[in-house]
Amino acid sequence: MFDRLKAWLAEGGREAQGEAEPELAVAALLMEAAHVDGHLDEPERAAVRRILEQRFSLDEGAVRELTAAAERQAERSTQLFGMTRLLSERFSRDRRIEVIEMLWEVAYADGKLDPLEDAMLRRVAGLVDVSDHERGEAKLRVLRRLGLPEQG
């Protein structure tokens, strides 16, 4: 079911091995970004589903299954370190930047950036060794794609 997602992940880093799957880590980070401001709005939930569906060519059932697992993982995780460590170890720089871009899409799903979302993006980028410049460029790409004004 997750063959295309695993192919994307393997293409950008080493093949997933062990009990923690990188695809679950990506989805859990997306859900964490959706939750970080204290509430999970439908636009954010829809953004997570859309990102998983489009970026990884998953069908509706696979997206539903992955988001449910990601929500459970995000609820169990009290720290970002575990999720980001896996991505740092197994993803190329380009793939880590893509993940940051996905997180920006979730953060801007409601058309605005909450300070807690911004802080989380800064923290995750640091943990996965994505520079401030790369994080900023990813943000600009998302703002342009979403038709939102560029913000500092």
C-alpha cells in the first residue's frame, strides 16, 4: 500500500529498516505541525491528507490509515527528536528540505502562521540539519504556491 511512499523515501536516503518507519515519521511531523498551536482545524487536517496523497501518490484508504497512525505516533511522542533523528539519518539533504516544505504547507493551511508553528519549523529544521536559508526558501516556495503574500 505504501510502495510509492517508500520508493520516494528510499530515493532520497537509505532504505527504511527497523521498527520506526520514515514514512510514519514524516506523517507524524505533519500531524505535529497541524497540532502545535493547540487545535487541529479541518484546513490543517485536509492539508496533511492532500500532501500525503499528492506527494506520495497514495489512495484515500492509505492516506486515512497513515494519518491515523501518524496521529497516534504524534500523541505518544513528547519530543521531536525521535522523529527527526530518523529523518536526519536516512534522508538526503534534498529530502529533508522537502519535508520542511511539507511542514510549511501544513502551517499555512489556514492562511496564517501561528508563532508556535514558526517555532516548531525552526526547531525541526535545526534537528534535521536544514539551514535557516534553506528553511526560508522552502517557506517562500510554499507561500508562492498557496498564493499567499511573502512574509518575513
